[in-house]
Amino acid sequence: MVSPDEITQRLELLRIEHRDLDAAIIALGTAAIPDQLQLARLKKRKLRLRDEIAWCEDQLVPDIIA
């Protein structure tokens, strides 16, 4: 089992990587001839990170029975 502190640390690293990918996608997209394959790979990686960020956030928030 993973502790909440470990999840919080992982979450912060994922958010940093997500922001870095954002910057890389913007930089690559503004190139004279953008590499479409590389752009697609970065965007796919960014989506995977978003899913992992959502999972980590879900682990930190307790389930509330309505």
C-alpha cells in the first residue's frame, strides 16, 4: 500500500512533468515546420500523465457516501 505522503510527492512530480510537456508542445507547435509525430507523442504522454494525476488525486480524497 502506498502512503498519502508518497502519493502527494508523486502527484507533485507528475504535475511538474505535465507543465513541462505543455511548454514542449507549445514550443514544438510554434516551429516553422512542426514535427507532427513528435507532437502526437507528447500529447499522448500528457494525456497519460493527466490520467495518473487524476488517479493520485482520487487516492488522496476519501470516498463520500451521499
